[in-house]
Amino acid sequence: MRTEIKLAGTPQSGETRRRNFNVMEIGNKIKQLRLQCDLTQEELANRCELTKGYISQLENELTSPSIATLMDILSALGTNLKDFFSEEPEEKIVFKEQEFIEKETTQYTLNWLVPNSQKNEMEPVLVDLMPKKNTEPDVPHEGEEFGYVLSGSVVIHLGKKKYKANKGESFYYQANKEHYIENNTDRVARFIWVATPPTF
């Protein structure tokens, strides 16, 4: 159902300017907001002095709200007309396994857990480090790195020092020295590795 909502503007030169919103699935957006607020249709209706039946019709695109009614509903849902009709794309929060980006070498398999994370503040990767192998040594740089060992054990080389981390343990360090991670065991080591800013 395609619904047109017109908002009266300020008269200019004897004419009234009107903003037109051609909105698809207004009811569905209201329903999603209601569920996010953990409200039943009856609870939302009570907050807006409406009936449960009206909210049901609205969510099923069987009726269109007036501007005043829509403003009341959105206020009860913690938002407003501007945000409700915003065309900004919704931020992606959850990433599925099929969206991961994989890089495989003879030394390790690297999975970027958040696609295009190079543009973010953090860059999380899942690493399978082969037996008796290590990651490429990384030169000193600004930032910090964190890891959590999911299986096996690894050795973190940080400058002239080295530290062992076993399954269930984490590691965290400033990346201002040459650093790399080694697997000196006979089995694959798996760990999550997070860098900020992105460096992988």
C-alpha cells in the first residue's frame, strides 16, 4: 500500500507550500518500532488514547493516520517524524557467516568477520594459524591489538619478548613494537584478533 502524507508548511507569496511524503509500509515501520519498544498493540494504543483495533489496522496497512495521530504514536515510540521518514540507510549490526571475507595462505586462514571493516575504528578477524607457522611480522605502528584464543595455543612476539596464550585466554598489547603471532604446536590454533585502527 502506498500512502501519501502531506505536511502543511508556512505560506509563501500567498501560496501554501506542502511537503509530500510517499511512504511504503508505514504500518510495518510502526510495528517494528513497537516491537523494539517491547509494547503490545494494546499498550501502544493506551499511550496514544487510541484503540487496539486502530493500531492493528494501521500496522496492517488498512488505514492511514492523520499527522497529529502519527506524531502521537511516534512520540510514544520514542521517535519523531523527521527520524521516521529519514531515508538514511539503517546501520548494519549483524553479519552472517556467508558475508565473511576469507584469505587463505600456506601459513594461515584469515576471515574478516565484518566486511569492509577497514573503514571502521576496529577490525576483527578470525585466524586459523597452521602448525609450526606464524603470521607475517608487522612493523611498529600506532594503535592496539587484542586477541582471544578459541583453540590450541599461540605465542605473541612483541619486540624482543614473547608471551604464550592458551585456549580460553586473551592477549592485549600496544602495537608500537614489531609483532607477530606464532603457532609452535602440532595442531591448528584458532583465535580472534582485533586491531585498532585497522591494519590487517
